[in-house]
Amino acid sequence: MKLVISLIGSIAIVALLTSGCGKSSETQNQPAGGETAPAKTENALKDAAKTVAAEGEKALSTVKTEGEKVVSNVSAAATAQVDAATTQFNNLLSQAKSYVSEKKYQEALNSLQQLTNLKLTPDQQKTVDDLKAQIQKLMASQTVTNILGGLRK
């Protein structure tokens, strides 16, 4: 960006130096094949404009490349975080299901409780809520069974 600004400044200086303040006798009496001061100025400005355009395109290309690198890095980091969270979700859910099969309902609820620290998708949250409801029903059923078993003795 500094390069573009300095090039624009250079163009302005070249234009001022080559244009002069008025018509001089030299420009009026120039040979037919020679280049006049306004033509020189115009050519200098065209050359400077081409240089600025080329530098601008180069700068734009550099910014685009760097931007793409940043986007790629951010995307990779976000994907890694999502993968880690998904893995943690799956591990805790499997652990909870294992506890349910072993009739360790409180441990299963404790495993599911650890998921509150994660930002779950709606589908994941529904899975957790359904499993919690199932565990609570099983716990209530177990309590009733224990009470009835105690009464029979």
C-alpha cells in the first residue's frame, strides 16, 4: 500500500515538473518530429499509470494469497475443534450407554453431565435428552422394584 502511495506521489511530481507553467518558446518552435512537453507528460503519466497498475495487481495478488492462507488456517483450526468436540461427545455418550447396560445409572448421568461443557448440535442435544429420560425411567423402575422387593421379605 505504501508503494502504491509513493508511486502516485511520483506520478504527480513528474507531471508537475514536465508540464511547466505556460507555453514557452521552446515548445512553440519544436521540430515537427519532436515530442512536445504535453506529449512527454502524457507519456510519463501513462508509464507511471502502467507501473502503478502492475504494482497494484501484484499487491492484490499478495493480499489474496495471504487471505486464502488465513481462511485455510482458520478453517483447519475450526475443523480440528469440531472433531475434538465430536470425539469427546461420542466417548462420553458411549460411556454413559455402557453404564446404563451395567445398571450404573448415576454414573451414566454423571457422564452425560460432562457434556454440558460442550456446544452440542440440536441432534446431539436430542440424543442426550433422550438418554437422560431413559435413565431416569430406569432409575424410577429400579426404585420401585427395590421397594416391592423389600415389602416381600
